[in-house]
Amino acid sequence: MEFSTKLGNPEKTRTQCVIVGVYEGKTLTTTARLLDKASGGAIRKVVNRGDLSGKAGETTMLHEVDGVNAQRVLIVGLGNQETADAARYIKVVSAAISALKSTPAKNTLCCLLEVDAEGKDSYWKARRIVERFEDAVYRFVDMKGKPPEQEVTLDSVGLQLADREEQDSVEAGIEDGLAVAAGVRVHKDLANTPGNICTPLYLADTAKKLARQFKGLKTTIIEEDEMLKLGMGSFLSVSQGSDQPGKIIIMEYKGADTKAPPHIVVGKGITFDTGGISLKPGAGMHEMIFDMCGAASVFGTMTCVATQQLPLNVIGVVAAAENMPSGRASRPGDIVKSMSGQTIEILNTDAEGRLVLCDALTYVERYKPASVIDIATLTGAAVIALGSPASALYSNDEELAAEIEAAAEETRDRVWRMPLWEEYQSQLNSAFADMQNIGGREAGSVTAACFLARFTKQFRWAHLDIAGSAYRGNGPNKGATGRPVAALTQYLMDRADEEDEA
Ligand code: BES
Ligand code: MN
Ligand code: ZN
């Protein structure tokens, strides 16, 4: 989709739909007032009649308004102007987009930059508009026999500026919004691709393709024989049950001095999770094609970073394996030795994410990283605790946690901090080994994070459990959400800004 900035009279603009807002209490925005004037009071009339109360997210479509060149005028309720904030802004933009999507309009003039969002500037608003539009028009059609007739016709969006001063920041917002949207699309396409196609090999090939696409990006693959030499007994205990060989995929992006310590993102890439010998129930098992959403987030983030050519060193690592039951699969009760030297009693083969991640996390010690963030659809318990609005955040470093929280708030790709207290660690004590891979029914997302914490003492580390936020497993909106690509990219953009200032 194309985005551009527009100056001048919105009533004169030839567009298939102009979008304007009205606050509660019949307060028209500047553009709404202009259109109202040009049309001899058409908007005020609708508002006075009570067709639109101004409640946030309410919409009314007017057709062929006299004095306005647009074919349609979409009026969106903005809520109480006094309490307008970022959350409301997103709600309003989303409501406008969904009303627009039910029309055949191909282009639109969006006059929502002027809407209040508690201190947010026009860069922020432009970026959110671009990201919401791109999200809304996404369809996963790669697997359709013949391409479906396009349901969404919209292909160009003009953003109405208040004045020329706004131009640069809005254009910057569009550019960054498009870069994030490109990363989000990579995440969605990969995550939506089913397990028979999206195998560890497929992910490795995707990483090689990415390296060809972007300069400054290098991909290397660690194969199982090398993992054996590295002592990655924990990772291999998962991949051994599958006919698909496991792979650890390393994507190194160099945007800064070779000596600058890298920021590392590590993704859980279980391309299908049957549970292994601790087999999952049949109902809902199909959802486990999404058990590589952490990996998809790494691919999406690396795409953004490389697109924006951020002046940072960033390494993306994907722990890719399939969790299958077979004659070679690990059994409940098996004890394996991780690369760290710590031994693990596998009491449940369905707690496999932590088993592949712990060895990948030990491996990245060698880079002496500035920060390490792992991203994983790690536990059903995270879904129970937080649902879809927030990814669960854990960290062994207060500053890193605050930086991630700030990036997540800024992008509205939200996280919620969870505890990593010592008290929870005892749930992982094992009679036979250094630890067991499950911590019982209580605090399942916390004990999974506590398990990983035993492998990340050497660096500043954070863990995002995205089991609730990364995808919708069923229903009309089934599919990957692209989260938390926006938050991760923002975190890295903020680090790049710090470098600039230093
Ligand atoms: N991939 C699942 C976690 C998951 C469950 C993600 C539901 C999304 C939706 C993970 O590998 C898993 O099976 N975790 C187990 C851990 C348990 C055995 C300690 C779980 O959450 O039930
Ligand atoms: Mn599992
Ligand atoms: Zn899993």
C-alpha cells in the first residue's frame, strides 16, 4: 500500500473516501469543520440529529456530500476530547479502517493526524496509522489454489497535514511504519505457513534468502553434528524425535563497529509441537504450527533492522526443531546434559521450548552481548495469566526490562513484567539431575522463565512469553499477529538513537 502526505483543502481533494473525526459533545475537528462549512452544514446536521454521538469508535458514512469532492465522507467518533490518549487513538484508527474496508474504496484521505493522543506527536500518529492499515489489509493467501478475488481493494492512503511544518515528521513516521510493517508481514507469512512446509530446513533457507536480500546480513547454520560437538544435549533431545533435522540459525547484522557488542534476539522455532511422547490432545493441536512465532519474530525484527540499516550490531538466533513422538524421541524421565554442563531431567517432553532455547542461550555467550532477548510461545500458562493484550516479560536486569517496557508502550505492542523470584526456582529441583524441565501446575509461565534464567547469568537477558499475543489460533481472524516485532524493533531503534547521542 502507498502512503503520502497531503496539504491543502481536504474538501477539494478527489478521493474515494475522506475520513474525519468528531469528539463527544458535538465538537468537530478542524477538518470536519472545513468539510462542514464547504457542504453547508452536512456534518453538523448528522451530529445534531444524533446519528453520531461522538463515542470512540462509532462510525457513520455519508455519500455524495455537496461541496465535497470525495465520493464518501467517513465520520469517526473520537470520544471525550479531555481524556484522549494513545489507546483511544489506536481504537479510533482501527474503527475507521474497518468501516473503510467494508466499502469498495481504493484510496482514502485520512484526516486523523489532528486527533489528540495525549502528547503523542505526528510522527507517532503517522506510524500507527501506517502500521494499522498494513495490518488490516494483510491476507495469507500463499496456500490458496488460485488467488482469491481481492476482498480488500484499498491501495493508497493520503495523510492530511495541518501545515508544512508537519511534513518531515509525518514522512519519517510513514517510512518507519512501512519498515515495521514489512517485518510484521515476514513474521505473519512465516508463522502462518503450516508445519509440513515450514520445517527447520525451510527456516534455514529463509534466513539464507534474507542474507542475499540485505547487505550487512550474514547467515550461518549450525547442523546437528556440530551441535553434538558443542555438547547441546538438551536441544538434540528434542530434535532427535523428528525426521526433520534440527537447526540453529544465526543471522548476523553488522551496522556498527566490529567491536561494538551486539544485541541478540533468540527465537523459539518449534515448527510443529505435538508434545512428543507426552503427546498433546488432538483438539487444538493444529495451533502448534504457530509454535515458531518466536522465530518468526526474529526474522521480522532482522528484516526491519536491515531495512532501516540501523547503526547497531544485531544478531538473530533461531532454535529450529520439530517436536515429534517416534522410536527415537526422548522419553519422560530421560536425563540430558545441556551445553552449559547442567543436567536436565525431562519429566514432560511437551516442555520442549525451554530445552531448545537453553542451549541456544548458552551458545550466544561467546558474542559478549550488550543484551539478549528471547522470544517464545513457551507456555499455555502465559495465555491464562495475560491473554492476548500483553506478552509476558521477564528479565534479570532492571534497566533492560525498563527499556523493553518503554519500547512496548511506545508501539502499543504491550508487555507486562512478571517475577523471576528465587522462591519459584525450587519448583524446578530434581532428585536425579541438576533440574527438571517442568515446575508443576502453579505459575507455569514463571517457572519456564526461571528455567531459562539458569542459563543466562552471563549477560543482560530478557524473555518474552508470547503464547497469548503472537497469534489467534481459531476463528475468522485466525493467524499470526506479527507481535512483538514492533516492540523489538522499537527497542533496537531506541538503542541506535542512544548511540547517536553518545
Ligand atoms: N508450545 C507450548 C506452549 C503453548 C501452549 C503455546 C498453548 C501456545 C498455546 C509449549 O511447548 C508447551 O507445550 N508447554 C507446556 C508446558 C508444560 C508441559 C509444563 C504447556 O504450557 O502446557
Ligand atoms: Mn510443547
Ligand atoms: Zn512448544
